Amino acid sequence: MRNPLLSLNPPIMPEYSVPPESAGLRLDHFLAAQLPHLSRSRLQALIKEGHIRVNGEPAKSGEKLRPGKRVSVHEPQAVPITGTEPEAIPLEILFEDVDLLVLNKAAGMVVHPAAGNPSGTLVNALLHHCPSLSGIGGAQRPGIVHRLDKETSGCLVVAKNDLAHQSLSKQFAGRNILKKYLALASGHFAKKSGVIEKEIARHPVHRKKMAVVETGRGRASTTEYRVLRELPDASLVECTLHTGRTHQIRVHLKHLGHPLMGDALYGRRVGYPRQMLHAWKLGFTHPRSGQWMEFESPIPDEFVEAGAAP
């Protein structure tokens, strides 16, 4: 049976008049400041789909604003799910209540349907498990607040309603989420701890890859790392994310000369079944109660077998 309408409709967003101090700002940067509960990717999608207008006309993300311009934002109502079927796929749930659930995503599971992965995704499993999910992410991404790469395992939070989605999105955007990962990286680090602050952007040649770029050419990215254990040819590293860029840990560790073991895109697959990255700990403020909550995902078998359990 198909899932019914996604849950509560998002509120209609107001219209903004551009103040003199915002002159010259890009439209997406201006809106990111006005609407911190919406992720940058969500804003980009709303602009692309024509839901954001400047003086009543369709706009582009990079449009430079002038004082007095009127920016109107309409977030479409939740829609019925189309083309995404519920599937009885087992989920390892760490916590669940009326607002959200936290689960341990299995390595190899794609988060949401896309080209080449129309089924067997986390969203398919969620639609079978939950009678309703937040509609803010759109019909193909119900409840999805953040993502993990297909081969990355570990903690992931899902919003069951729009109240939870808006609160969690705001926390992610404001960098108020605790995100700690375990990474099995190649080689031994000269510095056993440190902070990597390097901007990340799409690779200029290999479009499936991201890369560290010169300052001003990418998005600010910060990864704090600490070596927990050294193996003969690798290091078990705890990585704390202070930003959430695509492939951030993979790209930053590659930049240091220590790509993830088993990472076919940024390193080598040899000897490992998948990229050795695990979303170990996740912490956030509960959207309704205001209580700080932390969760820890069990160490995957691949890490244990490699002698890389903390």
C-alpha cells in the first residue's frame, strides 16, 4: 500500500525587502541568513523550481540583490509520494518517538531514490515503517534531514513531521549538531591530532569527485581529527565534523595524504569491502522537549575484523 500524504504542510513563508546593508549579496546567501532552518541545498532547489522570486520574477541563486527588492519565498505544500513504494527492508533503530527516529544505516544502503537506485533505499524502508514523514524534503526525500554516502554506515536522524525537520535543519545549518565519525585511513599520521580547514568544491575534471581548492573558490570546511590507534598500514581516526560538505572527511584525509582504506573514488578498494567510514556518534537538541540527546552506533564488523575497533 502506498504511503498517504506526507505529514503537516510547511508554513507559507513571508516576503522580504532587501535592506541597504544587504546590497550586492547573492540571493542564496541572503536567504540563508533569513531562513536558517532551511539547508543550502533546499534553498537552491526552491530557487531552481521557481518557488523563490525577486520582484515577482523567477530568480537565480547567484543573482545580486539591490536595496528595496522584494524577495518572496513559497515553500510548496507536502505532496503525495509518487513512484516510491514502501518496502519491508529491516531497519536498525536506535531511538524512536512521535517526532523522529535515529537509526544505524547499513553500509551499502542508498538514502533516497535517484537515477540508478529507484528502490531498496532507506526511504523505501522508512515508508514501510512510518505512517507519515516530514514533507519538507519533497516527495522523493520524505523525512530526510541529512545524508550519508552509500558505503558509509552509522547514525542518521529522520524527521517524522515538519516541526522536527525544521528544528533539525536549523541545528545542522547552525552547526549545533555533534557528528563524530570513525575512519580507517591509510598510513600513519605525522601529527596525531589536528584541525583541517580547507575549502571544498566540485573537482574541476572528475565531476563525481570533490576536491580541496584555493581559498575563495569553494565552501568553508572544517574537520577535527584524532588518531585513536595505529595498525601496521593504517590508522583508526576519530573525525569530528564542524561543517557538512559532500565527501568532507574523504576529501580532507585524502588531502593530508591518508585516503580512507577501501575508498575506490579517492584511494584504492584493495583489501576492503567498502570505504571504511562510520558515523559513530550523533548529538542534537530534541525539537520538542529541548533536551540534548546523544547516540552511538555499534562498531561495524568490517572495523572489528580489521582490528580497528576503538
